[in-house]
Amino acid sequence: MHPHPRTGDIDPFFVFDYRPLDAAEHLTADQRPTTYWDVVAGNRGPAPVPTWVVQDAGALDTELGVLKTGKEADVFLLERAAGIPGHNTEATCLLAAKRFRDTHHRTFHRSTVYAEGRGVRRSRDQRALAKGTAYGRRVAAGRWAYAEWEALRTTWAHGVPVPYPVSLDGTELLMEFIGDPDGLAAPRLAQVQADPPLMAHLWEQTRRVVLQLAELGWAHGDLSAYNLLVHQETLVVIDLPQVVDVVANPQGPALLHRDCSTVARWFGQRGVEADAEELFAEATRGHPRG
């Protein structure tokens, strides 16, 4: 606003009525403002951030449906959009929102085996986890969401083919959607019918995943044809909250061996020469602290 040069009064030309717009009033039940800038910096994905990630603070997230339901978490499809719909300025991306179950749902039934060797800072949290209280189940949900977040950040930086981790907000983990632009999710390896050359190529990619994790000192812990996606003939590994430190966890070597055996058996049943013991030996040799 500018004062009149002679009277000092506010020039009416520059006067306007201001009324703040509450965006929440205009959202539908399946929409929310983006959470990207609401979380602390450490809970946003690693740099360099891929160009497809919409970072606009004014973006809206629209829930499009359920991608997967599970005992520990459900995964939803979100579209994040910024700009004016229908105009060339609009930017969009599809995200997978993994929401870990909390006190009103079952606990993490396999967490004891995978969590061996993982520390819990607060004694109150440790007691609650041991007793399985309502608070303990909330701690478990947050603990497992954070475990997968850290696993994704580390594996992404190491070049493991995983979805890019976009952000973590409590028990909700947002990550790259693996699939087509129209929202059709990539199939699991278990659903793929492939000719022998492609199947052999997928086995080599699976071997590489096991070995890359071993380079970090890890085993997936639950690797199978059900948590490997195939997108454009390329494998992407998912479901990483239970990654195991092969040294710190007493069950680590056994879980690594089980990973090797499970995937080798699956490929072997489809005519691929897949040797579980050879893979296990190679993964053990490649262990940085082995």
C-alpha cells in the first residue's frame, strides 16, 4: 500500500479486501495438503531428489485406491499434483503410501526374529514392546516404519533397485510408485510368465540384489517372488522393514541362507539353473565384515 504523495492518506487504488483462503475447506474426503514439507529434513528422501518428485508446498495428495493389504501394513496409491488442473503448469506424480498398522490392529508377528540386534533407546519403549501394550504396538508401528525408511535410504544410495523413498511421516512411508503412469502397478515376480531368456535375466538381477545387500552387511530376511516387482523387465525389491544385519543379528546367517534358498528354488522350478548354496557362499564372501 502506498500513501498519497501530498496528503499521506492511503491511495484507494491500492486498497483491497483480503480474506485468507482455507484450502482444507475445498478438499474432498480423499484429498489432503502435501505432507512433504511438514516432516523434518531427515525424513525427506536423499539427494539428489529425482525430478519426477513434486515438491511444491501447495500440492495436494489425492488417494486413488488400495494397492496392497497386509498383516503389518497397507499400501495405497496417491497422486500428488501442483498447479492448475488442465493447464500446462500442472505437475503430478504417483506415490505409494505404506501405512503401518498400530494399536487397533495385530502386532508385528515376526518382529522378534528380525529385530534382534536392533537397539531401543528408551527403556519405557523396550518394556512396552515386550509386554505388547497399546503403547508398545504404537512404538512397534513407528519403529518398523522407520526401519524401512532407513533401509530404503541406504539401499537407494547403494544402487539397489528399490523404490525411491520420498518421505516418512509417523507410520506413513511415501515412496516411488512402481508401475505405469495410469496407475497400473507392476506385477510381483510370482505373477510373471516369462520365456527362458527373460527368466534367466530376472534370476541374474535377483542374485545381484542378494549380493548388493550382502555388501551392506544385510540380508533381506524375507526375500521371495512375492516382494520382487517386475517393471519393464527390471526387478525392484520391496518390503524392507525386516532387513537383517547379518553380524549383529544371531539369526542373520540363517536368514540370508533362507533368502538364497527361497529365490533359487523358485527360479529352479521354472527351468533356471539357480544354485542356492553357490549364491549363499558368494554373498558370505562379499560380506564387508565377514
